[in-house]
Amino acid sequence: MNFYFKKVPYLIGFLTLMVSLCTEVIAQYSMNGTIKSDTIYSKTLSQNKIGLNTERGIRVYLPPDYFNTRKRYPVVYYLHNIFESPDVVLSDCKTAEIVDREIENNRCRELILVVADFTSPTIGSLFENSSTSGYWLDFICKEIVPHVDANYRTIPEESSRAVIGYFLGGRGALKLAMSYPQLFSVVYALHPVATGSGYLPRSHLDVDWEKILLASSYKDLEGSGRTQIFASICQAFLPNPNRPPLYADFLFEKDDSGALAFHAKNARKELQLFHLDERLDEYAENLRGLRAIAFDWARFDQTQAHVISNRRFSKKLMEFGVNHEAEEFAGDPQNRYWGANGRFSTRVLPFLNKHLKF
């Protein structure tokens, strides 16, 4: 019996060491957040003409301490670009790893990041409500946000919600903030497009309208670049449920003689709905009520209309008395946002930390 009692101190020491090692392992593991995959069976997106999959995945990044506390966290919703997916945001751009690193280095407070699937059989969501290409704004506001608030420990108020996005997702982020200030109070758009007009009139865009009008299905347009993109823009902003196969009207139509002719009325309608500066009279008061607005753009975008339109959009916001941060930086839209010293790390996250309510 004395033999066993003599071994007790050694056993206690061994168990103490193991607990210490396990604690260290858990602490190291907890430095990384967790990404959960959820599925929403959308009723909102069932109304469309392009064959949207109504089973939509969303990826939810939970911060390192989420499972160790009962705290609630602000939520940032990320809108990806056309021809992209959540995998591009999380795997290629390594967005979650960037957030982890900034939290570990005490440069970012803990938050929840939501990246939903906005892909489609065409180019992806343009973040509008359309009877042809889907009610994407309603999907976000009526299904995604309630799902996240119901299933995660969020701070369920607008002062603790932000929306951010890249390129056409940046346009979508601004549009959501403009339209739904009761849901989102902070917005950051990374190189948004369609904020306003560039220098080309709608009648002189490099689009093969003949190809669009002759298409027997959307597949006929795949791989045609700007032609495919503008066919989708028309589906979003000029939907026509009685006009198969694309279920839209267009900026060029056939006249009575069968010749291709510019349709000024359609073009004006598309411009008013697609370009954000056209809606400032309607939404300026909403914008003035937000906690914080920011957007930036790359000077060396090959489509200089994007650069020009962002400069003009900032000027118009000033004229409407809308406080905002706007910055043009030296670079192209692809090479400055991600990585250890990318703008997502050095600009976007500090902006969110400053203005969100934690």
C-alpha cells in the first residue's frame, strides 16, 4: 500500500503536466476561428426565369473565442463579385486567415463574417430584385440576415451589422446600405462598379446586341465577355416575363424594318436602375443616417470608366451632404486587396473596428 501512496505525488505531477499541455494546445487552436457551412432553402429565390438553385449555401466565420464565451458579436456580410463564389473569398483570398491574424495581433476585435453563395446559371447576382434573375435583395434581407441572427450569437441591430463587397459585390454593398439602413449601418465597397457613368454613352458600348437578340438560350452568350454581362444586366434591370428565352428587354432592339436600333427609353431605364448615382435623390437621406460609408478604387483599372465613375460618385455624395471616405490608390483591382499587407487587412478591418458597435 505504501508503494501506491509514494506514487501519488508523481501521478499528480504527471496529470498537472498533461492538463498544462492540453491547455496550451487548446489555446493555440483557439487562435483560429471556425467556418461553418449552412444551407438555406430559399422561398424568395424560387421566383425567377433563369433556373436558380433555391438551395443556397452560406459560410459563417466564427471568431476564435466564440465557443469559449457567451458573448454576442457584430456581423459583417460579404458580397462576392460575378463569376466568383464563397470559395474564392475564403480559399483563394484567404479572408478568414486574414481576420484570424489581425485578431491574434490585437488589430481587430472579434466579429462574425458571413459569405453567402450568390452564384447563378448566368454570371451571378447583381444584387437587385428582378422577376427574371431573382429577388436577391429580398433573399439577403428576409432570409440570410434572419437565419444568421436566429442561429448565431449576433448583436441583432443595425449598428452592429456591416455589408462589404468587391467589384459588383461592392455595388451591391452600397445598394443594400442605401436601401436598408434599418438593417445595415456600416458599408465598405472595394472597387465598386456601376456607381455612375463613365465617358461612354449607352449607345456606344462594346456589346454585340445582335448576338443577344438572336440567342436561342443564355448558353449562346457564354464566354462572350461584355456581351454576356450586359445580357445579364438587362435581365436584372429590364426584366420582361413575357419575352423568352432571355426574359428581358434590351438597349438595342429591332425597328419596324428589322434593323438594329438604339432604344433610348430602355437604355435610360437601365441606367437609372443600375447606376447608383442616379438614385441619390431617393436615397440620400438614408445614406446620411448611416454610421459610416467608405469605398476605394484602383487607379489602373483597364476599364477607366470605373475610375471616373467612382470619382464622380464621391463628388455627388459630397453635394448631397453624405459623409464618407473615398480613396483612389495606385494599383489594379486584383493585386492590392488581399495578403498580409493588402487593403482588406490595412483598411477594411480597421474601418469596421472603428465604426461597428461591439
